[in-house]
Amino acid sequence: MHRARLLRRGRLLLDLRRHGEAAADLRPGCALLDESDAPARVRSRALLDLARALRGASADEADEEATRDALLRAERAAGDDPDLRLPCLAARAAFHDTAGEAQEADEAYETAVLLAPPESLVRCGLLTSWGESLLRRASRGDGANLVDRAESVLREALKDLPARSAQRGRLQALVGSALAQRFRHLGFLPDLFESRHLLGQAVRAAADVGVRAEAWLQLGRVRLEGWYRAGAPVLFEALHAYENAERDAREAHPGEPGSVTMARARHGRGAVLVLLGRPSAAGAAYRAAREQWQRLTGALREVDWDEVQLTRRAEREARRGLESGWGVAASRAMGEEEWRRLAPPWHAWDERAESAEFQRS
């Protein structure tokens, strides 16, 4: 049957990540399902596949509107059937999140979580995706009003996770990152200490090397802040965390151009070396970070240009000689403005895969 062949081939191409070709088959396949008044379950799932293909095909406005339309049609086809509505809501939430439609994303995530079976892996996955979305927004300069909700949602996800799940390290790191962001916004020291504890657990528990690299990066920044705010003797531990982040990022992304995490880890290593009174080594670390940023931009990877400029400025200062007044004792006495100029940026959690809500079960 022509319709079945189009849908089958479209799903195969989708699995191969050939999104444009998949959409070219799934679009007429879905139209034929509508014409034949196919069962709601068949139409809803096919439309979700079409949305996933369109979402991966390109980022132009026409495909975005077509994706939005496919998601709405899938939800209408699902009707009141909770088994059909749940994947539709999850997919729509992920779409709104990517499109920057925060309120719509939160509403869809919240409804999907309420529909999911209590204490299930499905509910845990939805809470994790929602928590990551909230955490990314909480990490912005104006995100203070979101940190409590991000932490609450991620803790709920961690509570639902089976004790021996391979995702435990990742969720511990996410909760630790949320606490770090709350400290950044509100300055409550116990958040910083708990963040350090959870991130330390995460690097031991994480099964995925990319997750581990990101957790080490977060831990390096938290340890550095603990040294400045609370006098914790952890400068060498912060250096160790950044070195481990760079090592694991290289393992996770062995080919060119590497990863953003690697550039950030090198910059963080440079900052710690400045505080340790080693300007020559710091300059070499900043130079390595700048070269990594250049590789990424040369490969047309999306980067934060403020971070790139920060690394360039730090390298110039190291070249001029940071020896004077940058020893450990002087650094602890530095003012807030000077600390903010030297310290590496706070980063949102950046370890991502394709949203699970757009993957077929």
C-alpha cells in the first residue's frame, strides 16, 4: 500500500537522521491518513514523526510553522486518550522550549507531568527535560525568579529515578547546577556547599563521559567560588576539576573541532593558575582556550561571543604580566569588582542530546 510504504520509509529515514528526506515522505503519508480517516492512534503517531522530521530538517520559519501545525494536528487526533496525549504534550513542550516560548513550554510540561504515571521513568524524563529548560533560563542574568522552580522540578525528577539508574549522576549534576545558580543569584552559602557535594557525587556516578566533563566544569567553578567566599582551601582541587573537565571533554569529542566545554575548562584552568601566582602557565591555558574557540568558530559552531572576548582579554592581561599582586593572599583580599573580572563565567548546564520527547518509542 502506497501510504504504508511512505510512512515506513519516512520513519526509516528519520532513524537515519535524514530529516529532510523523511519529511518528504511523511508529509504525503500523513495527508493520505487524513483522507482515509485512519484511526486516531495511527494519525497522531505519524504526525509526531512528521513534526520530528521537520524540526530536524531546518530552522527556517516555514518549517517551524509546519512543525507547529503537525504538533497541533497530532494533539487533536489524540483527543482525550491520555496514552496519546502524553507524547503530544511532551513534543509540544520541547518545541516551545526551543522556540523560546517559555510560558507555553512550562504549561505543556506541567500538563504532561500530571498525565504521566506516578514515579515512572516517563514522568522522570519529563521532569528532567522541564528542569533543564528552567535551569537554562535561570542561568541568565535575569533568571533569579526561576531558580527555586528549577531546583524543585529537578529534585522531583531525582526522587522518581531508580536508585541504580545510569542517569543518576546526570540528575545529581543538574540539581547541583541549579543550587549553584541559586547561590549566584541570591548568595546563600549553604547552596554553594550542597552544590559542591552533589557535583562531587555526580562525577563519581556519571556513566557518560560527556556528562562527567560538564559536571567537572561546574564543580571547578563552585570550588573556586567556595575558595573566595568561604576561604575553603580548594584552589588545587578547583584546578584538578578543570583539568578533568578538559580531559573528559576531549574523550567525549575526540575529533575536530572539539567542544565548548573544552574551551571553558581551559579558561577556568587559566583563572585558577592566575590565583596560584603562575602567570606564565595561566597565559598558556588562556591561549589554548582561545585556540579552541577559534576551532569552534572556524567550524561554524554556535558560541557565546562574550565568552570568546573574555578569554582574549584574559590572555592579553596574562601576557602583560599578572605576577604583581595576583598571589593567593592578595587574591583573597580582592574586591568584588576585581573578582568578577577574573573569575570564569557561571555556565548553564550545556550537555544535551536530541530531546527524548521527539524520539519514537
